[in-house]
Amino acid sequence: MKSEKKRILRSELRMIAWEVTRSCNLNCLHCRAAAEMGPYEGELTTQECLQFIEEVAAFSNPVLILTGGEPLLREDIFEIATYGSRKGLRAVMAVNGTLLDAEKAAAAKRADIQRVSISLDGASAESHDRFRGVTGAFAGAIEGIRYLKEVGLDFQINTTVTKRSLAEIEDILKLAIRLGAVAHHIFLLVPTGRGKELAGEEITPEDYERTLLWFYEQSDRVPLQLKATCAPQYYRIVHQHGGMKAQRGHGLDAFTRGCLGGISFCFLSHRGDVQPCGYLEIIAGNIRERPFKKIWQEADVFRKLRDVNSLKGKCGRCEYRVVCGGCRARAFSITGDYLEEEPFCPYEPSSEDTRIRGIRNG
């Protein structure tokens, strides 16, 4: 019984990605929500948003990622952010940058938003605009960054890694440094939503491995935080190479484990559905029907994700399954079973009867 308890991961809520609206002014090729301008029916009202913050703050103080869609399309977004900050939650915002202006940047600063992320999926206007589906998206993002810098608000660059962006990934990192970003987070493509149309755009498992190793090697060479998301193999690579360099981060940059869905992270949709993550579309419950705390603590899908013994295939026998866990959304998208093995991981588990590595859950 004692050894079994060690294999149930702690469920301390550290981060919530909140799709405050599904409406978006861009038409990105990889969008998990296939978002359009909207409006979308059934979105949470302002009062429901504030009540959700009350529920969360009553038992936890996670990072609250206000995302979308494009969160700046919600007229009450800064009211929501301000309320979250006052309740002790660490509010951050994920935007595409094109709607930022001096007024909105100042409002974000007043709302005590800790950081704004802006996505750059190409190092030039041509490549970024092609990926984002709107001419001028790159120029708008760069202009938005300028407004954030003027009010002294930290920003990070997010990049989705596909065959299209892989050739530019080093240049995008250099651009992030030149722009003055505090962090660069890369996201490995999960083929959901509009991303299904990018079939064939996923880089190979071998390229994933090489890219993540390169990214790890940059962690003590560049003056900003680096983090890989939707890339649980990264944490196995860090352990294999004996380096905890990425551990120096905190909050959004904290060195934790691979797949966090249902363990220390969850996703809230524009209609109140709670999921392990935005890419794993399995509903654990809806906050309009059940208290959020109960969903987080008791939902069956979350319980299974916290039990490393429930993993199947080579993920289930891998000695790194605690620090990695494989991408559950990618497994679900490819196989239909979120507990199946990570389909884009080339690592073959040790044939020896080794103990689980990295039992500390982060």
C-alpha cells in the first residue's frame, strides 16, 4: 500500500487556463477551438466569472491564465482580472497582441496582471501571418509588445512548433531576446480543433527529441526563462542529461513535470466546462452544475490521470512516467484513449526492473 501511494500524484492546483471567450479576431491554423469572431452563445456572464474566482480563491491560489479565443474581446476582461488579483490569484493573460493599445496595456497593468504572453509562430511577417491567417498579425503583435514595454508589463513569447516553424525556431528565440521578453515557451502541436487540418505538419518524433534537446541546451545560454509545453518528454530529457537548469523558474516558468492535465493544471471553457487541458476534450464537470472544488478533487478523469499506474503501453512501463507522463491529449487525439502511450515519443523504456524515477511531483 505504501508504494502505491507514492504513485498517486499530488493534486495541488497550481494553474488554470481559462477560456474567458472563444471569440477571436484571427484565424490561426493550429487553433484548438477553431475560434472565429463569434459571438458564441452561453459564455459565462461577468457575475459567473466573479463567482468562479471566489470558489477558486476559497481553497487555492493558482496562476490564472486568461486566454481565449482572444480575451481582449471581452469588455469585462479587466474587471475579471482585477477581481482575481484582489482575491490573491496570480493573473496572467494570453493574447495575440493585435488588439493591444496604450489604453489596454495600462489597464492590464492596473489590474495587476503579472505577465502577458504573445504568440510568434514565425520570425518574419510572412511566416507568422501565414500561420495566423491574417495579414498584419505580425506587425500587430510587435506593436502590442511595444505598448506592454511602455507600461513596464512583463511579456513572454509563445511559439507552436510545427514543420513550418521548426526551421525558424532559433530565429524566433533570438527575436524574443531582442524584443526584451522575460520568457520563451514552445508548444508542440496537438492535432485538435483546427489543428486537425495540419495533419502532416507535426514534426517527427526524432525531430521532437532533437528540438527539445536543443531547447534544453539553450536554458543556460540565454537571458530569459525557457519552458516546453505539450512536450512532456522535455522533462525526461532534462533528467537524462543530469541538469536541473530549468528549475530556476517559478510560476509560469516553474520546473514541474511533463503532462500537468488534471494533476496541477486544468482548463475552463467559455461555457464553464472543466477539462484536464484545452486540448484534451473530456469534460470533468461544469461549474454551473457542480462546485469547482468538487470537480477538481473528485472527477473520475482527474483521478485516473493522477494515478501513474493507469498509463498504458510503453508509458505505463517507462521509468520516467512520473516526471513525464506522456501527452494525454496527443494520445487521445491519435488513439481515442487518453491513457494510451504517447504516440510521438521515440524513447524506449529500460528493459530492467528499475524503480520509477523522479518520484518528487513538483
